Amino acid sequence: MPLYISLMRLTAKGLAELGDSPKRREVSEARVAALGGRSVAFYATLGSYDFVQVFEMPSNEAMQQYVLTARRDGFVEPTILPAFSAAEHGAIVEKVAGR
């Protein structure tokens, strides 16, 4: 299943309602599961992003549906990065290198 990394920044609304953040993460994981995916990892981080989450989702369409729903809620502003495992990346490199 495709992997996606979400880099998230809290919005003003997310900061104002920070105490509900753990509950919202549970809602997020339920939404992902309803779309056929799963949350692989979740981290609160220091620096430019407040949270990093790794997802497995069945398709780009499912990921887009999740992201639009999350953005509509207004608590975080996500940046989504499609991700490739080391094996997938190796196979791509071999194709590019002509092996």
C-alpha cells in the first residue's frame, strides 16, 4: 500500500483548542481506517512542523479525501509527501540507471 508522510502545522484554531489534540488524533485515525488506510506512526516534533504522521493509504484519491477533510476541520495545515520504501526506491533507481 502506498506510504504518505504528513508534515503538519497547527493553525490558530488548533492552538486555541490544543487540549483536544489527542482526541482529534483518534478521530483522524478512525477516518484513515474508514478510507482503507492506517496510521503507521505519529510524532509531535520541534521545529517548523508540530506533528509528523506516516500513513498507508490505498490510493492517492483516498489520501486526498483525508487531507481535504482534515483541512476543512481547520486544526492543522498538512503538507503531504508520497514516500517510497528503500526497496521501491532501489527498483526505481535500477530502472533509471538502465539495469
